[in-house]
Amino acid sequence: MRIDSVDFFYLRMPVVLDIGDGSQDALLVRVRAGNHEGWGECEASPLTSIASWVAPMSHSACKPVSASVVGRELDGPEDIRRLNRLVQENSFDLLQWPHTFSGIDVALWDLLGRKREEPVWKLLDMAASHPKRPYASQLFGDRPEETYARASETRKQGFTAAKFGWGPYGRDIEESARHLEAARAGLGDDVDLMVDVGTLWKGCGQAMGFVPAVQAARVVWLEEPFPGEEYEEYRALSHRTGIPLAGGEGCDSLAQAVNFVRFADPAFLQIDAGRIGGITPATFAASYAAGQGARFVNHTFTSSLALSASLQPYANHRDSYCEYPLDPKPVARDLTASRLVPDPDGLIRAPDAPGLGLDVDLESVERYLVEVEINVGGRTLFRSDRSMLR
Amino acid sequence: MRIDSVDFFYLRMPVVLDIGDGSQDALLVRVRAGNHEGWGECEASPLTSIASWVAPMSHSACKPVSASVVGRELDGPEDIRRLNRLVQENSFDLLQWPHTFSGIDVALWDLLGRKREEPVWKLLDMAASHPKRPYASQLFGDRPEETYARASETRKQGFTAAKFGWGPYGRDIEESARHLEAARAGLGDDVDLMVDVGTLWKGCGQAMGFVPAVQAARVVWLEEPFPGEEYEEYRALSHRTGIPLAGGEGCDSLAQAVNFVRFADPAFLQIDAGRIGGITPATFAASYAAGQGARFVNHTFTSSLALSASLQPYANHRDSYCEYPLDPKPVARDLTASRLVPDPDGLIRAPDAPGLGLDVDLESVERYLVEVEINVGGRTLFRSDRSMLR
């Protein structure tokens, strides 16, 4: 069959706040081929990604993403891998493409799974979808007492692991220590704790001041102490302190993920299938990391659809963690008719149902839909409205 | 003073061909502050970069580029450097921003130079603008005879260095060798020859087959044998063969340029100020490369405005090359009222006139202008038309 159409739906909350919460908007992708349909989600800046879908060609290595997708053959997994290579070749000079294509790649796998009535992880030649331990991913409170309250609440909800990040952490050494103590106290001794610095620190020198409290809090990992490209700072900090480091969420290509593992030597590689270019490169990254002794973890802060997509690349890994968005905004929470939740044992798995195993809630999509129109040189290159949902 | 306005002008040829010629369109940027004006140019995919300028905020680390620029203070070079840091912080999840901001950064330096009546390189604390040897940058012919004809013509025009790239080169070993022989024969023994592979090869193993002809042609450098992130392939090829390698044009951050120098160990670092985020990060990259023993060269394939911008970061380097776009399309060629051309000695320099030293030709801009309108949620976020030129 051929790819008949790709449609983008820009969804957002009525008000988007200037906070570190990536679940306030979404770019949903629907792909149709033959009589089948698949859905995916792209990370961040929906308008920019829509523009890169239709942007007129600049030259042979800078074509609109649509040029590499619409009308192409889609009969099996190898076709999706071929599309990944093609769009990369055609987009050398189009920085936005990996975010745009991520949702498309995810939707293509979903479509193929629905058609074959198999979960995506089976199409990826995996023998089983092993359960993961979800960690409740959330922001630090503004004050240590709020961090404590959130930690206690997380424990009450039955989570056995929790990550706190951003907000007040990482600026003042003593205040940061109080937040870590509060998190550890609220979680109790037996719940795993991760900490996300959000790339705040300027080099290993600055990081060292925060290290004693990090060690005292017995963290499973310290996440993104530095920007992702600062390989040598990562390597220096982990080798000097023994603290397991995590990073990689910003990777927007397989090559970046490979270099991060190779040169930064992290204990955990965190990949978002909505950023790196989809399930295809994320799966290669998961295999590569495993071979190098780095543990793969999904990065997800939005919908169940994005979560299922980010779980597929390492569905076959045992004894792994899963980032679980604890409190996404309604636009993300209500995107699917059912939600991916922990099972009675508190564990979470890539679904066994066909494709990504989730249905998009069209009523919810309609509720949050933002209409977009792009005109260039007197021609309408893109228009989305409610009629596209029928 | 404060930054009053930033305007984008999408220019393009009436027909854009599917060829490796990046001069077929342009995204021109005009910044106004106080009573002053500056101009810059962004690389590639104008519509996508315009969208990232106005794209509604997704979260605190994904804001429109405009949010970091309009209304900000601009009194000296340190303000431009601060804007670079701010836009980076605000754009973690906006892949397109470095291309968008490149033109803005360039225009800010141009504006400041015009205001102070000094060339940009003086604002960068450089003592002198040293002449560079331009190499005529062009595509291989379709057949070796055409490559020979282009090489002879380049020699006749007085160039003492020439680069050939893309097209038929790098696929078939014997045909590629014939093109190299033709280029060398057409140039004669005393003209420097560079070769651009355009990231075509899959690893050092494939490259080795092409090596004997590259060595026989006595190239100054072999450019982009592999994609820019494949650091270990670069290192392996140069260490194994002694051929000086060049690369880096795709760098869209200072961190990428630093990692490329650090891990790929190239002989030449090629940076495009229209891609890396402007003159500011390009200047840091030039200093870093020099300190590491890699020679800095501009990457430019478009207008004189882009050429002047890409010359500033290493204006103070002696005995350097300069990529000189030999035959840009009219939209790029006619963008400025005067053109940056080699002096009677055949050398080229960053101008001594204020700012970038070039005036934009507004009639030409009007001739190639493409009108753009972007509507989101019933609001017009961007509209460009001819009236903006007045």
C-alpha cells in the first residue's frame, strides 16, 4: 500500500504557562494508508513542526518533510526504516525535521501494527514486552515542605520510584540540599529517588558543591547536570564521584545518542521517541546502549500515546525503569480514550494490543484543537480545522 | 537602546530546482533599534525559521525566538552575547532556533557596527582584518569533460584555489577518479584543489577505495567524507591516510563545533555563521579551533552579506582560505548593492566599512519577495508584504 495522507493536529490548553511542563500542548499526527490509520505525537513547538512539513524546498538537501513521506510505499517495517533514511537525506539543512518526523514514524508503526493486528514491539522482532518499574516524574515544590508533600503523596499512590526535577533545584547549594532531604524523607528509605538538574550547571566544578547532598540522598541517578553535548563534563563528574548519571533526552538523531553513550559514558540513556525521530532510531539507540552497558530509559512527559511510543524501543529489556508522567495537563491526559496505567503490581508495560494499543479520543482532540493556516506566495500550504477530524 | 523590531523577508527564485545549490532562496532579517538598522541572513527553509520566530510557547524551555529578542537592550557586544545565551535557554525544545537566530545575531552585529561606525571585526576586538585566499566553490560537472572545463575557467579567472563537490563524485570509484584527474588537469599543478564529498560515504571502509585518487590529486583537504557526527570515522580516515579532512558546516551550536574539533580531529573547521547561531558562536568556534591546531574556514554558498558575516569570526587569522561562492543565483547575487569580490591580488577580506560593510539592495529584495501569512487560532502571527520594505 501507499501512504495516502498525513494530517497534523495542533492541540493546546486554553492557557499555556511559562513553566517547565511540556504537557501543555501537543502535535498529533494521523497517517492513512490503504484502509488503515495510525497515530503519533511530536514533541514541542507544533507550529514550527507543521511549517517544516510544508516549507517549500530550498535545495536538494532541504525539502519539506512531506516530500519524503506522502505517496511512499508502506508494506512492512523495512519501509519505515527506509523512510527514516530518506527524510534524513532530504533534510540536511532543515533543523526541525526530527521533531516533525517523530510523530510520523510513530504513526507509521501504529498503522502497521493495527493492520497486522500485532503490537509494535512484535513488529520490532521482540519476543516479549517485559514490565518496567514506573517512576513518578514530577517537579520539585517551590519550598522543601511542598517537595516533602509531593514525595509522601507519591509514596501513598504506591510508586516505588520517583523523580524530582527543575524548579528551585540546582541554584543554591543549601536550598537544593533541603529539597533533596525533603524528597528522601517524604519517599521513605525504600523508594528509589532520581534527581533532574535540567542542564543547569556550568561544568563539573560547579556540580561538585551539590555532590555531598546528592550522595546522602542515595539517588539512583542524577539527570542532566550539564547540556547534553558536554560529554567531557559528564564523564569527569561520574568518574570523580561515582554518581550514576543520566541524560540524552535532547538527542534528535541516532548519531547524537551514539556519541552521548560513547563519549559521555552515562549510566542511563534517556530517549524520547517524540524527539529523536520516532520509534525507529530510538530502537537502534536502545540496542546500542545495551551493548555498551548503559541502561536505556524512555523520556516522556506528555500523553499515554507518547508513553506507549517511548516504551516500544526497549520493550524487551528486563529490570528497567519507565518514566511515568504523573500529572499531565488535560490536553495530554485526555488525548487517548484509555490511559496507560501501572498494573496491580505497580508495573507498566508496552501494551499487547495492536499498534501502540491505544485509541485517540477524537472528542478530546476537537476540544483542544487550534486552527492553523499557512499561506506562502498566495497559496495555502497548510490548513487544519475541525472538518479534518471526520 | 532597545531592540524595536525584527522583520523577516523570504526571497526566492521564481523556480527552485532539486539541485545541491543553496543560493536559490534566502531569509533576510532586518533589525531596528534606536534610529539604527542592521541586516543579516539565515540559512535554508525560510518558512520554518519564520514559524519558529512566532510559534506560540509550548513551555518554559520552548518559547518563540521573538520572546528572547524584541524589546531587549542593545548597547554593546556583551548584550549580543547575552541574547545568545538567553535564546538558547528559552529554546531547548525548539530545534529550528539556531538557523532563525543566526540572521538576527548577524543583523545585531551589523547594526552595532553601523551605529559605532566600525567594522564588526573591530567590535570583536580584532586588531586587523587579514586577507584570505578565496577558493572558487562549485559543483563537479556531470561528466569529467565538464569538470575539466569548469576547472580551466576557474584558473582563467585568476583563482589560485578551487573546490569541487557533490554531483557525480563519491559513488563510483573509477568515475570519481576521472573527475579528480579532470579537475587537477584543468586547474594546473599550481592551483590548490579541495574536494567535497557531501557526507556520502558509509564509514572509513567505503572511503578507502577513493583514497588513492584523492592522494594523486594532491588535495588541500577532503571535505565531509561522512556525516558530521561520525567523529570516529573522521579520526580513523585522517590517521590512516594522512589526508587532511575538513568539516563542520552543519554545526548548529558552539558545543557541536567544539565536539567536532575535539573528537573528530579535523585539519579544517568550516563554520557557517548563518547556521551555527550567528557571528557570536562562530567567533568562539574560530578561537577554539585555532587553539587546538585546526584551521578555521568560513562556509558560505549564498550572498555577499552571508559571506561578510562568515568572514568576521576569523578576520584576524593570517594565511587562511575563504570559501567564495562562484556562481550564486540572482536572488543571492543581487541581494546587496555592491558585492564582496577579490582585490587586485586575488585576495578577499572582511570589509573595513561599518558593520558588515554592505548595503542591501531593496529593489532586488522586492523583486524576489515571497509573501507569507501565518494564522493560529484565529490570530495572524506573521504577515510579510512589500509595504514592510518602506
